[in-house]
Amino acid sequence: MFVETGVGIKAAIAVTAFVVILTVSVYLNDRPYAGFVRIGKDENSWKAKQRWLSSAKDIMNEGLRSTKSPFQVMANCGPLILLPPVMMDEIRNDDRMTFKAWLKQHFFTTYPGFQGFKPAVDSNVFTDSVRIGLTQSLTHVTEILSPEASLALEELFPYSTEWREYQFDQAALKIIARLSTRIFIPALARNEEWLNIAVDYTVDFFTAAFVLRLCPPILRPIAHWFLPQTRKLRASIRTARRLLEPELAARRRAQEKEREAGKPVTKPVDAIQWVQSVADAKGVYVDPVYAQLNYTLGAVHTTSVTFVNILYDLIAHPEYIELLRKEIHDVYQQAPKWDKSTLRELRLMDSFMKESSRLTPVTMLPVNRVAEETVTLSDGTVIPKGATLGVPTLRSVDPSVFPDPFKFDGYRFLNLSQEPGGATKYQFVSTSNDSIVFGHGKHACPGRFFASNEIKIILVHLLTKYDLKFPDGKTERPKPLEMGADLIPNPDMKILIKSRVDEAGDNQF
């Protein structure tokens, strides 16, 4: 009896302590910021977070309608300050409010398994490797993408003159992972284990971060050890290291031999070398496994979602398919090679892609920052140190910016580009205060040029070699699932695909 009573007392103390810690944690970490109007119902933080997950767009719209000043909401990550789009210039290049700090805070880069974003947080090496290595190698890498895309599509969608049903969001992940790996780590381009990691690590990473954000901060250092998604992340990193280490060791040996022989050191054109070159120039060390996972995270998730959305819009507006096929044919006749300059001539395709992203971005909150010190904005607004803030994309459907904003017009940006000064302003990759799907300012996505070329190459092969439609006679575009500010292609959606016989032979790229 004495033992049982002692155990009961200890259990009661433990439960009481847990409840107290949980209550204090929620109170301290979910307290609204002082001095900001809070948009949303006056409810406890858990209910507020649930409402954000289901109604973020409505909440943001309510805030923009009710005030012209910064306001706050209770998001799934806690209190969040939202700036009206007209205040974009206040933060886009201000180093006191950084995207790095946001990544570190919201993607838990200090926890084992989440190191895939660590290179982007710890230094400028990763971003510079994309900007200097990948972007400056676009001419070379784009020529590699075309045959790889053709082969990937043939394997995923074998030749058939009968309609076949496919889960396209999963197919898109595999296509993008394969093309990205072919460019970033050519040695593993045919390694199925690595290709599986490129897909699974990306999905598990964002899922695990989402789940962990819902945990009270005080419990996260413990909870992350037990979540199924984070356990998978740690396992994926171990597998990635096992797969990548032989290639890294072989390069070290080859380069050492070249040094000993007094020869110039060979520098492959791939992401391993891009990161290494920048790291050497800065005199810092970046774990090559984490760096490659960072490339994977940056290249696979947002690109595949963007691609799926574009394809859904094409099927929903089939009148553009023949127009794009004609454009592909005409451009290829002038320069029969798919490279960076040829893809630039696909102007209607570029416009269509931008219109799709305008109406269905990957996220309605692409500009995110965390204040690393207290900041006073020009209107007197004080952003406290450690505060999370962002700018929503809702200006993209503002009728004062884009007439008839909810109408899909694939020619919208092509027509705008004909205006004085519009040649580059309205490209798919261009950012502005009115177009922030890739972010804006110095923190705009550095890989967007590669992603644009990648999507265009896939579309060239897909449109010329296949016919596509929705099943069951559907013609309307499937609505994305709204998960907070993120827009996710409906995972239950399938499309029908069959091989296309082109008598003109234009599908043999």
C-alpha cells in the first residue's frame, strides 16, 4: 500500500507539473504582441490556431479591409504580424528582419533531422552557391534537362493510345526530384534510394515542421524525438550520408592526386562543387550532406506544387494547349535546341505560368521574416525583437492592380510585357511589390530561374507527347486545400493521360 501510494503521489505531481508547464508555455509563447490590432475572434490560442488553419485567407482579408496598418493574427506558429502589401519596401531589404531567422525558428534547424535547412541558416554559403553556381550554369544545366525530362516522362507514363489514370501530384514530385538530382548530384541520378529520399525527405520535412509547430515550444525539445515524421527525417539523413560519402571520398582522392601531380584541380559542374567552392572562398565548412538536402528541399517541394497547379490550369483551359503547342513548334523551328535562350522565347507559356501562380500560389504568405532586433517602421510601428512578420500575396487579386483579377487570362502578362518597360518586369521569375510568389528583395528565391526552366522543359515534352484531361468528364480546375496560408493541390485528384501521335513529328525533342 505504501509503495502504491508513493507511486500515485509521484504520478499526481508529474501530471500537475506537466499541466502547469503546458499552461505557462501556451501563455508565454502565444501571447499577442503589444500594440497591434488582433484580427480574429477573442478565443484561446488553440482554437485560434485551428481557425487559422481553416480560414487564413478570410482572416487576412478581414485584416486588410479593417485597417491600413500592420495587424496581428494567431497563426499555427503563434502570434504573427502581417504588413499591408503597400509596406513591402519597409522590410524587403532590411537586414534587421531576416528570412534566415524565420527559417531557423519555424523549421527547427537545431533539431536532428531538420538539418536540411541548416546551410541556408548558418551562413550565406548555400544562397551564394545557388546564385553563383546554379544560376550562372543555367546554359549548361538546361541542355541536360531536356533529354532527362523526356526519359522521366516515358518511364512514368509509358506509351499508350488508351487513356490511363495517374495520381499526378505524386508523379510531379518524382519528375522534379529526378531532374533536380540529375543536375545537383549527377552521380546519384539513377540511384533509386537517393531519388526516394529526394521525395520522402521533402514531404516528411514539411509535415514534421507543421506538426511540431502545433506543439507548445517548451515541449518541442522532447516531442521531436518521438514524432514519426522526425524519426523518418533522421533515418533519411543517415541513408543520405551513406549514399553520398563514396562520391565525396572519390572526389577527395582524385583531387589530391591532381594536386600531387601539379595539375589543376577538376571542379565538376554540380551542386556539390558549387557549395564547396563558395565555402572554400569564405573559409567555412558546410556539411555536404546537409547542403544537398537543402538543395532538394528548395528544388522539389515548391517547384512540384507550382508545376501541378500549372498543369491543372492547362487542363481546365484546354484552348491554351494548342496555342502552346504551336508556340513550341515555332520556337523550336527557329532554334532546334532547348537551352536557356530558346526557353526565353516561350513567351505565352511564361505568361500562362505566371497567371497560374498569381491565382494559385504555393503559399499566400511567401514573404516571411523574424525581427532580430527591435525595429521601428516609418509609420511609427514598433516590431519587437523575435517577432514573426510577413506580407500576404493578396495584392495579386486586387482589382486596382489586376483588372478582373479572378478571371484566368493566360495572355495577361504577355500583354503587359508589351507595355513600355514591361519586357522583363512581367516575366514568370520577376518579382515586385505586386508579384511576390517568389518573395521579393534580397531574399527572393535564388533558384527561381532554374525552376522556371525546369517547368518549361517538362511542359514542352508533356504537351507535345501527351494528351491530358480530368476524369469523369470534369472540366473545372480542382480547388487546392487551404492549410493555413499554404495552398496544397488536392491529393485525391487524378488526371487521365494518353500518348499523342504528332504527324508533324514535333514531339520528338
